Amino acid sequence: MPRNPVVRRRALFTTLVVVSLLLLTVFFREPATGVLHTVQQGGLGALSPLQSLASRAVQPFEDGWRWIGQALEANDNNQEMRVQLEELRGQLVALQEASQENERLKGLLDMRQAGIFPQDAAFVVARVIGKSPTKWQQWVQIDKGSAEGIVLNQPVVGATIPVAGSLSGKGLVGKVIAVAAHASQVQLVIDPGSSVAAVVQGIRAGGFVEGTVAGGLLMDYVERDKPVEEKLVVVTSGFGQIFPKGIPIGLVQTVGEVDVNIYKQIEVRPFVDFSSLEEVMVLTSPVQFGAGVEAMDSVIPRDTGATAP
Amino acid sequence: MTALAPRLLSIFKLGLLIVAAVAIQTALISRLRILGVTADVFLILVVLVGVSRGAVTGMVFGFVAGLTADIVFLDPVGLRTLVYLAAGFAVGRYVEEFGLASAWVIVLVTAVVSLASQTIYGLFQFATGPEGALFAMMRSQMLPAAVFDGLLAAPLYLGLVRLRVLPPPGASEPSFR
């Protein structure tokens, strides 16, 4: 045995390492019935009662600990599921939006195919991106401009889903009053400064549909001898070279006559719900103006059960 | 005879410590999982003995504790023996050489030794067993277990000092204050 403690320590360390490696070697080389394996199995057998006893003693604490863990996990799961719920809600909203947009766009095709608007008319579908901040002016901004072929004074119509032959949402919206490269401003027909030449369908009563400060439509200059009744359809007459003939505007809501006035004043309920405009169509190609509305009379039945928005 | 008695007593205490480690590890600690890992009481005790009693006692204690752990945990006999032996020796030598500025270093040393020993253990398993995700284990098992071991070392050390199994920290010895 060396006297130098350092040498002795190193010798002891080396010896123990060698013994360890020997044990490892023997363990891997011996069969399962070998000495070391047998010792292990004996140790397992000796410890099993202790483990069994400990298991029973510790069980309540273990249960308590597990309960805490599960409670924490449940809390985490709850939070995670809340996040997932919010994500799914967001996705649902996005899907609903996409579905509605799809329906709207499909509706546009249906309108052209159904002949509600002139067959030769070309549309640019635009999304409403801004609205007038006050009711003193009634306009909207759309996301299409000169780059998409939009020019001043082009007529704009609604792009709402057609429902069972109803004209709701498919009427005249207004005209383009300002154009930028990728945006335009559309004056709504309900703007107090708007005036559209129109006729009451069927009875050929002409006049002008004007916007009111209240956000409604008033048809003026209709001769008093014309038998205007409620629920008749008012369409554009095509006079004025801006709006092509036959675009539906709304339904006659009330007919007013004042003794001192030689014209009737007709309140028109628009087909378009201007408070929820999302998409519109700008008529970009040259369309037929003037020359009466007989052609459209055959397209738009007088008593279609058309409903206002 | 008078010089031999304290030494025998000390050996007896360390022997009891191993028996206690078996009981505590199998009955309690193995059932206590934090972040999915359990602490290794054997390794912690090896570190504490190495810190308190030096390299020689540390490595002998590591050898016996490792051998016991191999038998108890049904590991290849000699594997933990070798790892704990090296750990006890390394920690003892470190303390003999540099001392301990603070008892909190025990926590750090335990964590480092735990990480090192698990790495060796993991490499061995990687070499002899089926291919395991060593780096994944590093993140999910080794690091949390090292932290756990380090944190458990402090109360164990204080408890063993109070029970007079390990020498109490003197003026020049590590203190948790």
C-alpha cells in the first residue's frame, strides 16, 4: 500500500474504476441466471415489501399531489382550449365572410343572367371601403379606380344576393363622382344633391328621384294625373346620359299630393340598404340610354312581390 | 481504538445513509415527479459526501451507492457504480482544491454533476440500447432533473448536518447563510 496519499488515492480510484468496468463486463457477458442478475433479482425481492408499504403510506399524498397536478393541468387545458376556441371563432367568422362574399358574387352573375341589368353591360365589382362621415353627404368609397377602368359618372348598382326573384339589394346605388387610380368615390342616390331621371314602371309616369337629408328618396315632378300607386316599381328612365334605362331604384311607398303643387311627391323606398353596403357593381361599358323603358318592363314584373330591404 | 471508533461510526453512518437513500428514493422520491422528472437521491448524497468528506470518501461512497443503485434500479451493474464513483471523486477533488466560497455552490455543483452523470448515462444508453433522442432527452429529462437535484441538495445537506451525519459547516466551511 503506497504511503503517499495522492498515489494511494489514485490507486484506489483506478482500482474502483477497474472493478466497475469488470462488473459491467461481467453483467453483459453473463447469462440471465448469472450472479449479478441473481443479486439484482434478490434486491428486487427484498425491496418489494418496502415499496409496497411505502406505496400504501404515500398513496394519500400521491393522490393529493396528482390532484393538484390534474387541477393545474385542467387549468392549462382550459386556457389552451379557450385560445383554440377563440381561434376557431375567428376562423368561423372568416369562413362565414367568405361564404357571404361567395353568395354575393354569385348573385352578381345571377343578376346579369336574369336580365335584371342590361346584357351588354360590363361590371366591375368593387368593395366599399369607406363611407361619408356625416349624413349631410351620402357617399361611399370603393376600392376600384381608373386602373380598373372606372371613370367619372359611371353608374353604380347594388350587389346584394338575389332572393327568390326579389329586387331587394339590386337597385341603383349612385354614380362615380371622383376617381383615383385604385379608389373611387360614389355619390349615393340618397345624397341630397343627387337627382336621377326615373319613371314609375307600367304607368310611364316620369320624374326625378332625389335624395333627402333624412337619407330617403323622393320622386318629384310626377304629373298629378298619373295614377301612381303604392308598391309600384320605380326605375331609371335613361334620360340624362348617366344612368341607363331600366335600373330598379325602389318601390313607391307613399304618394303625396299638395293642392298648391302641380306635381305629385312620391316617397320611394330604395331597393338597396345603404346602411349595409359592402359590395357594389360599377357599370363600365357603354349601355343604352333613354328611349323609354319598355324593354325593362318585360324584365321586371310589375307585381313581383318585390320587397324593399 | 479511540481513533478507530469515530471512523467506524462514520462508516456506519454512511452505510445507514445508503440504506436511507434506498428507502427514500424507492418510497418517496420516485413517486414525486416535478416537470416529469424525479430527483436522484443517490447522486445528491454522493455529491454531499464528496463535498463534506473529500475525494477518497466521496469516491468510495459513490462506488457503494452506485452499486446499490444499480441493484435497486435494475440497471446494468457497474454503470451507476462507475458514474457515481467518478462524481464523488471529482466533487471531492474540486472542494479539496478550490474549497467552497458559499454553501450555495453545493446546489450548483450538484446540478452540474447531475447533468454530467446523466449525459454519461444517456450516452451509454445511446451506445448500447436502441437509438434514443439524446438531445430531446437533454431538454425534457436531463436539464429539469439537474435543476431538481440541485434544489433538493440544499435541504438534504441541511438535514444531514442537523442529524450529524455530515460535519456541520464551521467558520471556514460552507454555510447557507
